[in-house]
Amino acid sequence: TMISFTSSGLDLNIILMIRVLIHTDLPEPVVPAISRWGILARSAMTACPAISRPKATDNLLLEDWKELDSISSRIRTVLRLLLAVLLTIFLREDEEGNEDPLEEPDKATNRWKALWDLGAFPEGPIRNYLETWHERFWLFHPERPFWQVPEASMGTEYGAAKLNGEISESSNKLRLFTSYAGQGKTKITYAQAARWLLYINGFDDTSSKPKVKGLPSPGAGWLGKLGLITVQGKNLFETLMLNLTLLKDGKSLWEEPKPCWELEKPRSGERTEIVEPDNYPELLTLQSRRLLLYREDDHVVGYRLLGGDFFNKENAFSEQMTVWKKDAEKNMPDTFSPKRHNASIQFWREFPAIFTGNAVRVPGVVKWIQALKWKKVTHFRIASVAYGDKDFFVTDTFSDSLTFHASLLDELGKNWQERIQMEIENCHRAAGSLWILAKNLQIAAGGDENNITTNVKDQFYYQIDQPFREWLASIDMDSDRDEMQQAWQDTARKAAYALGWNMVIQTGPAAFSGRILKKKEKGKNAEEKAYHYSAPESFNTFCKQLNRIYKRGDTL
């Protein structure tokens, strides 16, 4: 019998989820109602008589199933939950539901291809698994509430406004402007609570204090420590499949899957240091926080929280959805840590550090795409949460995406990788030349050379942002390399020139006549030397630099 939502329960397990996983394209009658009914509309309209058409507030995990392709860091937590279920099943069983653990890498890629060819996830294995673990997916349960432990009742108390990540308001620091007011801030539906429960566990800040003295700090939630990167497909099925990393780093087999709901007894100790999980479902369901929801009148009104499981993030290569940085310590073995994204740096500027042979360490999910020998245009998306003051509070959430042909990632694409890296480096050099021009113009106009105020680099990156993305997306293995590269160089060169010229014409008359500035040369016996700064001289120098960057002998 199908399990439906009730005001007293909210069964997260729901075989309703099966319908979302199996059918990825909504039937025509439902399409106009996607944003109104979300995931459950899928079940309501696909031969699932036990489910009536839901209200918007009854939605389990998403207001709109298409949110999996949105910028929200919250949705990344939902994606990881779904992947934990799927990985646990298909690491143990084949696409027909027969017990068949993966024992060699080739078998993993063959199983993935068999699932992909189905065009939808097989209902039988998913239904059987969720029915087996049905009791572990109740949001409110006397012994095993989902994603919670009763022992968290001794933890720090928070209201619903703190649980709701769109507000994230503590009791001692009120938000002046929020998207919720009145009862919308003091209580939330079970559906909302289920979504934010996943989010808090993954992205919680470090503001809570331990109840037991002397315990180590677990830091921010595990996902908050990462520079999240995922692959995005054309629909939910493709998105889940492309991130279904059946092999660690696209090469080695995982150990037996152990998602948190399969533990005979959940860990409940405060701030518990554990060994890095050796299987991906366990890491995808890591309980970074001990949580316990409280409810009144069919709504969640607050929760309690303690620090949960944590482990050393250095060389934690079981994590497949993060970019990496190399810790620079001399005379030490190579050590890598997750690298958080910087909201001020466009994703494409990180292409060499993430996707090429010169990368510090290629993310596991990218290696998985390489292992699949994927040959299609691929959409990568990053998402991150920014924190302030030693991760004590959240300051921002942001996302970015990049689309290019996956063939660029294989051996045949290495020449293109080098060319793309060269052009990104050229962009950095052009931005630097623009900054020098802005500095020289400010000096020529009588400004202080030690107090240069300009954001011209950001302006340049903004000008070329969309053109570069379009150029990258247009590259395929049949493209004429020299012609494509020259086309981009012309675009970048013209953008830099236009921005530089615009700065010149906006400078005042004093900058055109210029000024002489004396500077002491470096060295013990160095003497002062006079330099003349003027707008024409500065712009001429800038044009020469630009021609050298883009290897053009002619003038602009």
C-alpha cells in the first residue's frame, strides 16, 4: 500500500520518491502545474491511485522538482540523499534487482551504462529497498527519527527561524529584512523542516557551544567545508545518473555501502571524531550534527543541536563532489584539502585548476565523467556557502555553472586544454595591464600612487564573462583550433582595449599634460629617477602590452 503524508507523520521514505526517480519527463497535463505541485505531481498523475493531488505545502523535498538544477545549496543536500539511496542499491544489485555486488571496475561502468540505457531507474529494486528500510525514514519516530537522535535533546535550542536557511535567524540576532514574517518565522511545515534538516546538517555554522567541556571543534558542517561541484543533466534522471559515482575517482571499488539509516544503532555522542568513511553512501549521509526537531500543532517550531561526526578533511578523497587545493608545506608529503569557492571569481577562471592535467587534483565526479568516456556537451555546477568570523555565521550562498564538451577532458582534448588554459592566463595578464593603466592614469592626474582605487579587473572579467562561456561551450573536437583560438583572442583584445580607452577619455585634462614623479631606484646606492606620467604615454604602453599578450605586431 502506498504511504501518503499525514499531519502527524511525514514519511520521508515514501515510495512517492520512486515515482520521481523512475519518470523524469512529466506528462502533458502536469507540465503547467510543475511549480504548483512539484515532485508529488509526478505521483499524482502516474497511475498511483493511493496518492491524491497534493497541496503545495505537502511537497516532500522540493517546491519544484526542477530545483535540483537551481543555485540552491539546500538542493545539493537533497541530491546527495537521493544518490545515497541509489548508490546503496546499485552497488549491491544489478538493474533487474538481482544481488550482484560490484567486484571489478569494468562491471561498475557496465552497470551504469545498463541503467542509462533504461532511460529511467527500475522501480523494483528501489521499491524493495525503501520498503525494507521504511521505519528509518519517519521524520517523527519514537526511537529513530530521520536524520535525528533523541540524545540531541540536551543540545543548544533554536527556533524555527534558525532552522529555515532562508532566514537563519538566531534568538539573539534578529534579521531586519527577511522573506518571512509573523507565524512564517516561528513555525514551518513538516515538508519545510525535512528540507532544512538536511541543509542544517550539511552547512551548519560553528556558533553552537559544546555541552561537554574539552571537546574538539568539528568545524562547520561537512558540506560547508567543501567547494561543491556536481554534473547537471537535462532532467532529474540524467542529473542523478551523471553523479552516480559507482567507482571512487572513476577507478577503484567502494567498500560495502553503509548509509546512516542502516546503522544498527546511530552514533549519538557529541562531537565524535570518526575515521573517514570508505564507502560513499556513508559519507553522503554523514551526520555532522546531532539534531532533534520539536513540533506543535502539526508544525515544527524549533530544534536542538549538538556537534556530530567529523574527521580530518586533509586527503579525504572519499568525497567526490569537491574541488581541491594543495597545502603548501615544504619537505612534506603532498597534502590536499577541500577548497571553498570564491564568489568573486567566475567558475571558468578556475578551469585549469579543476579540469586540466595541471589541476591540483581533479574532483572525483569529473574523473567519473572521464571514466564513462562521456562524449556529450556537459554542464557542471558549483555551489557554496560563505561564512564569516571563523565560520561563526553564514554570510552568503552562491552558485555558478560552466558548459563545455566532455571530450575536452580526455586524452584527445589535451591540446585544447592547453589552449584554454593559455587564454585564461592571457585574460589574467590583460586584466593586470588594465590595472597598471588605471594606476598610471591616476598618477598622471595627480593622484596618490600608494592609494590606487580601481576595480577595473572586475570590470574586465565582467565584460568577457558571457563571451568566454559561449566560446568554451562552442568548442568541439572538430573545431579548427587556430581559428577558434584567434577568434577568442580578438574578442578579449577588443574588450580590454575598449575598457582601457574608456578610462583614458574619462580622465581629466591634467592627465593629458601629465606630471613628473621622482622615484628612488632599488639598491643601496640607487639615486632618484624622474618619470613622466601622462594619459597618452600610459595608453600607448598599455596597447603595446596588449599586443604582446595576444601576439599582434600591428597597433590597435
